[in-house]
Amino acid sequence: MYISITGSSSNKNVYITQSYCKPDGKTSSRIYKKLGKYNDLLADFSGDHEKMMAWAKEEAAKETALFNQQKRKISIDFSQTSHIPLNETRTFNAGYLFLQHLCHELRLDTICRNIRNRRRITYDLFAILTNLIYARTLSPSGKTSSFSYCRSLLESPKYAPHNVYPALTVLAEESDYIQEALYRNSTFVYPRNARILYYDCVDFCFEIEEKNKRRHPDPFVTMGIFMDADGIPLAFDLFHTNRKDPVSLTPLEEKVLRDFNCGTFLFGTDRGLGDKNNPFYNTHQRHSYAIPLPLKELNKETQDLILDPTQFQVPGSHQKIDLRSLDETDLETFDTVYYKTLPHITENTAETVIVTYSPRYRAFQQKTHSRQLESSLSAPPFDGFYAVTTNVENSSNDIINFNKHRWDIDEMFRIMKSEFETKDVYIPRDSRIKAHFLVCFISLLMKHLLVQKLDGKFSGSQITAALSDMKMTHLSKESGYIPAYNRTDLTDALHCAFGFRTDFEFISNSNMRNIIRQTKFRKGSDTF
């Protein structure tokens, strides 16, 4: 094995590369392990390229020795007359190891340790929180079922089940601190673009148990959530449903400004949330806004102007385009956002209406209609169109980039209501509702970071489904494990991105312990 450095001058990666023979006898090479970003590694060695390369070559030598050791054939004796041990679990999930690695990259262990020290907690808060995240991501269920599910992981929970409920109370009270710290730490995993923020909210139904043990449906709880320009969750909060959506936005926006150190940003909200108080708040704070116009509620004259297929253009070009001439089966056309601008005068300020049309957004809306069992209806005339009013001059490019991700937040809520099972939930105490949503929020954050780590080549749903299916069969206490899942391009991408592999034909018990230990190692730290 040897070291290779690939990529552009500003975005180089350092890999351990392996030479091998193809079936036809020809030699080739393949990436065996990613050591990290060149600039990050160089910074770890104070800019000394020679020292960095010496370390990298040592790592390659270690991997070569380990690979040669593992190349030897393994012989395991089985009996055709012996029964397997009674009530012994033999299949374990290994997909959580990637989530565990990401939890340590997000320094969630440090966050929980700070909380434990401050509150003098004796139970393992980090283990409880991460197990809840693993279960919520891979097998959504209640807290008791989550504990049972986590016993099927390679590392079984070591805390007592009764510790989960006091931990939920602590997590609810520390929610703001955890969100702020996660945002700060997530910048070490993926650069966050908080200059453009998007906000939306949705209602959830809960059933709460009162002191007299009588259950009753509580008024809907409203969750408001901010998303950054790349579609990654930024912050959330919960509100009572008797508060109007626009009113619920302002306190959360103040929290983002206070806790997340966001400077000037372009702020976007969904339709119905942009009442006059919020734009004025943003203008007062010297922040910009982009508020969607409810197309169906506009007068016919305005609708006709917006839906007029002429006078559109693409960013960076002044050539006018007629949408009727587009071939939306062409991939480049499908991924392009077309726009035009219209003047918009309100009673207090001059604004600009930016109308965009996206074939991808049109397909997304049609897919949504299909989910809502409306596929038999003709496509609404507004599908693919979106119009926002903004107070920013010459902001077309920012708005268009913002619009490319705006439906991601709709996908967020769909994921939370379906894949994370938060639509109708029974939680016995009101104080633990926020902890429930905090776990869902962190799971959602990690799901989006996984997508970014794999360069957007796979969807979040595809990744979590693959992680859920990554099972290992334990042959015996004396031998080791064999994979019980299909190796695919997605699993290869996961192994390459995270720097460890679980897809060998056989993994000894000692090697599996080393893999688990590796997932708890944080780059840039010498400790586990």
C-alpha cells in the first residue's frame, strides 16, 4: 500500500491506496482508506509536509501489515450434531457504528460530559442519548422498545432502563445548550452556511398523562425549525398551538441570533408565517427576508403574470427563455432553476417578487400529490412555480440558491412524521415531549450529515435503510463475525468515508473490538 493525494489545489484528500491484480492478470489500484483532508492533516503537523507524509506512510505500513495478517485463511470447526446455545443472540446490527463515529465527530460525548459534571449525574447520559438516537434512526419505537432494540447492537446497553426517564428530563432542560453546541461542533464535520436560513413549523399530536393518571389528548404541540442553506437542520423549538405561527417565529429567531452567532443572513419562511411583524423584526435587525407568496390566493391578474412562461432566464445569462420550449427529460434542464423578477409595492416598503420555476420542484410536488392520493387529479397549474417577495436588491442568485433547498424542510417534516414516527405520540409527561423532539432533531441532523459525507450520491432514506440492514452474525465466542448483509456501492461509500470496514468475509473478535474502538476515535484528538 502507498499514499496518494488527489483533488484540486484547494480540496485535496489523502488516501491509503492498495495495488491489486484484476481477474485478467492486469494490475490496478483502489482506495483502501481515507486518512483525511490534506489541509486539515497538514494543520495537525503545523504545516510540515514532510512530517505529515512520514506519518501517512507509517499508517500505510500498519495497514499493510494488518492486511497481510488478515489475508491468512481462517478455519472454523462446526458440528452437524451440536445445537446452537439456547437463547443466545447471534445476529447484531453493525450499521450503528457509522452513527457512533458521527456522534464522536460531533463531540456529543463532550457535551454530555459537561452536562453530567454540571448536574453531578451518576448515570451514563451519553450512552442513553446515543442509544436513543440509534434506535430513532434505525428502528423508531418507544423508549422501552428502543432499549430492547439497542440490545441487538454490537455493544449492548450497560445502563439500567429506569435511568432513561430522568435522562429525558435532563435532555429537555439542556435542549438549547445541546443545539448550540451541536451547531458549533457540526462545522468540524461539514461547513455550515447559515447566511440563508429557512423556517417552517408543523403540528404534532400528543397524549399526556395527568397526575390523576387519566389520559387525554393535549392540544397540538407546534414544532418550529430553522434549516440552513444546505438543507441541514440548525435549531428547533416547541410552542403551544394557541400561538400563531408568525408569533412563534420571532423568539426562535432571537434564539438563533443569540446562541448561534449568526451574522447577516437572508431569512426565508413558509407561506402564512411572514406576517408584517417578522419582516419588520428582520429589517430592524438588519437582516434580509424572503417570504413566499401564496399563489392560489393571489388575484387572477397577478397569477397570470407569474404563470406567464415567457421572460424567464437562468442565473448568469440575460437570454430570455420560454418555459414551453424546455425538454424536462434532459438532466441538466431538470436540475436548472429558471427565474424572472417583478416589482412589488406594499404600503410601507418597496419589494421585489422573484418568480422561479424548477422542473425538479415540479416533480417533487407531483410526488407529494401522489402520496396524498391525488395522483388521479390533473397536475395543479402552480406545480414547479414559486414566488417570493424580498426586500433585498439584486438578490436573485441568493434567492435561487435558497429555493433549490426550500422543499428540503418539507421533506424534514415528512421524515419526522413517517420514518421517525412523531406524528401521533403517547408520552406520559409533558416535560419529556421536548426530549423526544430533541432526539428526533439530532437524528435528522445526523441523517443530513451522512448525506453530505457521501457527497450527496445517496438519499438519507437510502443510507438509513442500508445502516438498518447491516447485520453481523456472531459464529462463536472463540471465533468472530461474518457479515449478513449485501455489499453495495452504498456500503462501500460508507466504509470509504468513515475509514473502517465491516464487509470482510470474516472478522475475528479482536478485530471487531478494534473496529468498535476506531469508531470512538475523534480526528484531531489523541484520546478515545
